[in-house]
Amino acid sequence: MNNRVAGAQGPSAEDLSVRRGGIVSGVEPGSPAAEVGIVPGDRIVEIDGQPLGDLIDYYYQAAQDELTLRVIKSNGEEWVVDLERVPGRALGIDFDDPLFDGLRRCRNRCVFCFLEQMPKGLRPSLYLRDDDYRLSFLHGNFITLSNLTAEDLDRIVRLRLSPLYVSVHATDPAARRRLMRAALAGDVLGQLRRLVGGGIALHTQIVLCPGLNDGEVLNRTVEDLAALWPGVASVGVVPVGLTAHREGLPFIHPVTREQAAEVIAQVGAWRRRLAERGITDLLFLADEFYVLAGRTVPAKREYAGFPQLENGIGLIRRFLDDFRRSKRRWPARVAPRRVTVVTGASAFDVINRAAGQLSETIDGLRVDVLRVTNQFFGPAVTVAGLLSGRDIGATLAAAGPDRLGDEVLVPAAAVREEDGRFLDDLTPEDLAGSIGRPVKVVEARGDTFARAVIGEGATA
């Protein structure tokens, strides 16, 4: 291992713009990178002469056992570093951003785009519309494929960037162009065929907008996607989300109780027809359809391993099954304890029933559940993941101190993982200070919920 300094003044600004590379955010102590002097703030621009445009390039090039890294130090020096990597051992480098050459922005103007319906005044990063296939591979973000070039498609296939998550919405070209208000949106089937033919697994979604891509348009979309099974590994259908901030956007009818029941019947019929053709575990509905229709969610076996859990498909079923299994570990009694739980309208009935079972079964425990109406986005938005700290705080304040428990539990889905804040930038600590009660963030798992409610005071 050795380093060779190539020019104390470093490369020109123009050279750096071409070879941007990735900025190191952390180096594992004792790692190969640490041994050759790489430190946070360094910029890795090439490996074995190949420029690095993103984290995928880095992973691909860093898989070799003998490497030459070109590094720009924070003082402008350029180092050429030779090192040997122990097989199976990583170089020990973390980066501050997986996209070294910048985020690819969405060029569509979808009639249902949630970011177009955000209230004003939030942090700028919340309004960024990404449509980057690299984030789809790395983090499971849904993308439209409408900004992919032929070179992008070739790279995805060549590097086996699988699975990808694709927002299809409709396979009928005219319907898809109307939905996405983009001329290049119509050839999605050709792109899907290219990816599936190249061995890329695809998880797809349909945001259902009444009058735009339901009915026969939905039938065609399901038929076209089923023809690409098993390359198309899942199709998730989710209802359109409409906020109170749709100024200047086309009118879209919300999904009603009756329409939700119709979609459940339509998708159920498709699942039966597909099963007759040997196509199983392909088509799934978001939990919101069942909540809207007042129906029980399907059994676990109907979710085929929950391939689109992060898309709100199967969360209720997983919660119910985990909660039921947790019962055998419940204590008979606890030291006197009162807990307040807050959640959105969609999950209220499920959470309230679970809380009732805990209160009735465990002596000394009282659990109250408060339904939070979403004023931040509008009352039509009912999922817990889009609750603001402000609305939670207002609900707790309106309940009054006499109705609050010793501890308040809030859903983890409402708190951003990267910074621990609600969408309106309030924190659970801010909330605790305003209500004078400790606030605990709880994951949407039935067993986790039960443990958090029972607390540490359980006695046999």
C-alpha cells in the first residue's frame, strides 16, 4: 500500500467538475482506507482510472482486490493511492451522498403528485422531486422511467441493478401521458420489457385516480403487467392521496367507500383469474382500500412475503398478526400505568381495538387512543405517516392534562428516520415539552406496540 502525491496545487476547478466523485463522510478505524490515510472530507474521484458518478460505481469498482484510488484532499492535493483489499472485506469508506453527480429530478407534472400538494414554507429538501433509478435500486424509491436514456437502461442491465421500483399507473400510452402530463411517459411497456428481458426484477405501483386510470384502464394495466410476470414481481394498487393544497392542479375525485369496494372486487377477480393461469402473488391492494370500504384486510398468505410493505400494503395485517402472537407474553398485571396513544384516522380502529384488549387483559393498565385529524395536509389525508407534530400537539392539548397518560406514544412513521423530526420540523422532544409528558416513538409492529404500552413496570 502506498500513496503518491500528484501535484500539490491539485486539479483545476474544471477538472473537478468533470471528476466530481464522492465526498468521504466516515472511515472505519483499521480499515484499508484508514491505513492509507483517507479521512473524512476527502473526495474519491476515480478507482482504477474509472470516474465515480455515484455509490453504485464505487461498489462496482471497489470489489477488486487490488485498487488504485485517485483522491482529492481537502487542501486541494491530489493523491494516487494503491491498496490491496482483503477478499470479503470492505474498504471502510462511507459517503455523505450516494449520488456523486447530483440528483436526477422528475420532469413529469403528474396530476396527483403529492409534492405539488405540499403546504408552503417547509424546508426546501421536502419539495425535491426525484426520479432517479439509482435511488430506486439503493433505497426502494419509486421511479417513472420517463427520464431514462438508452445508456441508462444499458447500465441498469449491465450492472444488474435489481430490483427496481417503478410507478406505472397505466400502460395505455394516452392514459399515462394524461396522468403524468409528460410526452415521454407513453412508452413504459417498452422500457419494462427491456428491463425484464435483461433480468431486472420490478416492483410496480398504480396510484389509482377515479375516472383516470380505474375501470378498463386498470384492467389493461394489470393484463400488461401480468404478461411480464415473473419479471414484474409485484403490482401494488394504492389510492390517490389528495391534500387541501391543490391550488392550480386538475380536479381529481377522491376514492369513495363505494369505489373502494368496487376496486377490492375488481382486484379480487383478477387475482382469481391470474391464479388459474399460474400467476400467483402478483397483485396487491393498499390497506387504505380496506379501511375505506370497512373491510377486513386479507390473511398473511395473501401478501406473499409483503413485497410492498413500505407502500402501505400489508401493514395492518402484519400489525394484527404480531399483536396476536405477543399475547402469550403479556403479564397478568403491571404497576399502575396509564398510556396515551395517538394515531391517524386510517389506523385508529385497529389501534383502538388493540389498546382495548391490553386494558381489559392486564390489571393496572389503562390505554387511551386519540385520533389525530390532519390539518397540516387536510382531513382527507388519514395515514399516520403524514401526521405533523403540530397536529399531534393540538390533539393532545385539546384532550387536556386530565386525559393524558403517564406517557404518550406516537407512530414512528410520522418521524423522519434521518433526523428524528416530524414533517413540520418539530421533534418528539418539542412535543414532550409542550404537553409536560414523556413522548415515545413506536414502530408500527403489533408486538413492539404491545411492549411499549406495557412498559417496564410489568409484574408477574
